[in-house]
Amino acid sequence: MPRPHTPGPEAEPLLVDAETDLRPTPEVAAARRTLRAHPALLLIGIVLASLNMRAALAGVSPLLGEISGHFGLSATMSSLVTTIPLIFMGLASPFAPRLARRWGTEAVLLSALALLIGGILLRVAPPVMTLFAGGALVGSGIAFLNVLMPGLVKRDFPHRAAGMTALYTTSMIGGATVSAASAVPLENALGGWQGSLASWSLLAAVAALVWIPQTVLARRGTHHGEPAATPVRTTPEAEPRLSRSPLAWQVTLFMGLQSSIAYVCIAWLPTIFTDHGMSKNTAGLVFAFSTMLQMVGSFVVPTLAGRMRSQRILAVAVAALMGAGIAGLLVAPVAGAWVWATLIGVGQGGAVGLALTMMVLRTGDAHTSARLSGMAQTWGYLLAAVGPLALGVVHQTIGGWGLPLTLMLAVCGVLAALGLGAGRDRKIRS
């Protein structure tokens, strides 16, 4: 059974953002209490922002062949289209708490949506370099959303955090599903891949419009140049040194490898299907179906994990599901496509849900959990960026998918081994 944690009186849930470990100034706290009196605006803002957290990435994969053909990209260069956003998701993550401390979470979220709009539109500009530069902006915007959204949910809905977390996670996966499924139809309707990719800037723009009044209200009463928040803890020497903790690195590497598998599928799964004779439209639908089924795993696995002292069985199970789906791609990629998509989708959803859950279960307090989350997202996404690029290089070198998929099977094996360590009933200690 999970061990309940009862915060002390100093950990006022309405004032502490556990994800970024910041305490707002009295003026900002008062403004946020006013905002919480009208939760509908907050709820709509969270849902709209969550819809944008994967949509700009998932919509690229079904169109990667057209994008590569338009610019004459090799398989290795094509993989950079999906790898560069991952790199910047890792590089930008540590800056989100610092920016939130200075300007406020709401302002940083609004800036993240502005980065998404600019990056999405920059990707469709004529020079090939803007394709990659736009990807960097997209990755940076998503990184800020990744880091700040969980803490925002805990802060503004402290008594409904579990339900709101499920809502924003479902919205995130739903946005990716719709993006993947509609990529090819939008391409046909709008006259090319540029129109399909650019269309998702509209969703980000709508979300940004909703966050403008929240950003203005949250800073009401503060003077120009004043920070929006200060650190909750002021004695870092008493904190666990995560970089010296084997358990912290096991959780981080588990996060990174499961993300690597997920983004390999985002980058290459539709291409694997079309290279074996499936139509582009059907490949996009199968990929969207797999993405949609991540909601099953992301709901069931964390629920089970919270009821278990050890999560080792769950870690092996999600790795095995993904491994079975990848093995199926080796044997009958088109004939069993829907089955393999099911196994991969449920496994991926369960793996990411388990990775996020272990960041809480392996730590003793919200402060350490937030620090572990930052470590895991920074190094995890940088590790994840290796996957799509490496498989693109291998595919270009050998001209087939047999060896790349075999390497992915090996990654699933390593993921299971890491899960046996990260899933133990242990806490990170000083």
C-alpha cells in the first residue's frame, strides 16, 4: 500500500507549486486566489495548453516522407526533424523553474505557447534551416509546458489533483491522436504538408488567448522588476544529491529509454508501414490509433503502481508489451499492423505513466520529487533524442528496417532491467 504523506502547516497547498518548488509573493498569491474563484477559465486554459503538448510533434510523422522529398533529405537528416525538438525539450527544461520564479508560471506558459506558434510557422518557411530552427522553438515551448503543467495542476486544484492530472494527460494524448490522424487529410485539403503543419498554430493561438487574461491577473499588484516567487527551500546542502544516487539515475534512465522508444515510433512508425506497402493515409490512422491507446496504459498502470509497494512487475510488463509490438513489426508489419499498434500504444502509455509515478514513489517529499522530475526530464529527453537519429542512420546505412527494429528490441530489454532497479520499494536518501 502507498504511504500517505501529510504536509505540515507550512506547506499551504494553495500557495506552493510543488513542481517548480516556488512560493509566490503575497501579491501574486492574492491574484491567484482571485483566479481560483473562477475555475472554469483555469480549466479551459489547462485543457487547451495540454492539447498543444504533443500535437506539433505527432503531426510531423505521417508527413515525414513528403517533407524529406521536398527538401531532398536523407534518412539521417530526416530524423533530425523529430530529433531536434527532443534535444531542446531536454536543454530548455531546467530554465522553466527559473523563468517561473522571475515572471510567474502563467507568463511562462503563455510564452511557451508563443514559442510553439512561432516554431510551427517557422517550420514551413522555404529555407531548409528554418525547418530545424522551428523544431528547436517547438521543443523549447513543449519543454516549458512539460515542466510547469503538473505543478500548475497541483497548485490550483489541490483537492482534485489526480482527476485534473488525468484530464491534462488525456488532453495531451488526445491532441497527439487528432494531429496524427488528421495530418494527411489536412495535407490533401490545404494543398500540401506546409498547410497541414501550419494549421496547428491556430490551436496554440487559441490557447494563448485564454492565457493572456490569466497572465495579466496573476501579476496584478506587483511592481515592474519584482520576482513572482521565491524558492521554498533555502538549505540545498540538506537535500539528497540526486547525481550521486543510483536510484535517481535508474529512474532517469527509465524515463529516457521509454521516451526514446516513444519518439522513435513518432518519427518512424508510419514510414515503416509505408515502406512495406501500406498507404500513407492508412499508416497515419494506424499511428493515430496507437497514440490513442496510450491513454489506456497511462491511466491503468499509474493506478496499479500507487497500490503496490514494488513496481518491478509493471516495469517488465510495459517493456514486454512494447517489445512484443516491435517484434511483430519484424515478422508481419502490415498484416498485423493494428495488433502491433495496440501492443506498442498500451505499452508506451503505461511506460510514461509509470516513469512519472516513480518520480513520486521513489522520493519522500514534493520538493525532492520536483528535483527528480527536472533531472529525469532534462537527461531523459536528451537520451530520447538519440533514438530517432540513431535509427535513421542505421536505416540509411543498411537500407532496411530489420536491424533498427532489432536494436529497439534490445532497448526494451534494457528498459526492463532498469525497471527492476527503479521499481524497487526504496526512497532516495541524502
